[in-house]
Amino acid sequence: IFSIEKKQLQVHFLSFVLAAAKAESLAAGKAKFLVWLDSNNLVINEPKAFILGNSKKLGYRPVHHKQIGSAFDEPLDSFWRVVYEKCQVNEKDIFPMKTHVDGKILRPYINSGFLSIRPEIGFLQKWAKKYLEILSDFKSYFEKDDLYAIFTHQAILSALMISTFTQEEIIELPFEYNYPIHLY
């Protein structure tokens, strides 16, 4: 059973994050992989890349557009400094990532609606716990710009990816995966 408080429904994507954590908890010990897809995804061909290699713990796709992302060649802004501090990101672990549609080079910023994960790790549960724990730290950003309210959950997910996994433990899924036809 999945339940959520009424006030939590008013926070952009909080129910999505909590549902991902619940799905992961249900899959742990029962499935080798959990593929977490947003409801607007359509799978046309066999998605073999979702089956992670033995050394891989997370498969992801970058976000489509920069939005609130942090350009790799620019200094961190105050928002990303807070995200990295709260998620305990080590600066040496940050690497460049190209957005899926507009081709911008950012610090890691992944699409929360397209993940392949080993559920026994509890990464999605860690994401939900951290999001709930630090959500109030971003209130001033939410008031400043709706994009922060909408996409902070992905920023936290991305920062946790950096602080939880080594680059050898993650894999960017192929470009053909999560092809955003509605954006072309």
C-alpha cells in the first residue's frame, strides 16, 4: 500500500519520488533490477541496456534541457552549492554530462523518470529520505522561480548519484533510450 499526505501532493514530484522509493522497497530481494520510468515513456524495442552489467548499479539518461542545471564550465551557483553540500558531493567526483536535446555540457543532471537500478542498494529510498529531509532548504528558490520547484528533485537525485556511486558503477543508457519525440 502506498499513501501520501495531502500536503505532500502540493510539492512538485514529491509523490513521484516517494512512489519510486516504495517500488524499490517492494522489489528488493525479489528482482535483480528495477526500471523506473515516467508515465510518458513508450518502449518500442527490447530494452536490453536496462539489464545492468555486473559492476553497474545504476543506469540513467541525462535530462533533456539545461533548465536549472549547472554548466560544467561555469562556477557553481548558490542553488547547486546547497544541493552538493546537503548531499555530500565531493568536487573531485563531478564529471561532464551532455543534455539529451539541447546538447549543453553540465555537471551531472539526470532524468528522474528513466532509471535502471539494483533495488537491494536502496538508492531510491535514500533519494526520498534526503528530499524530504532537505526540501525546506530550497523554499527561497521555489519562491524565486517555478523551475526550482519543478526540478529540485532531479538535482538531488543527481547529487546523490555522484556521492553514492563511482563513475565505474553507473552507466549512461543509449541515446535512443528516452528519445523525446514531443520535443522535436
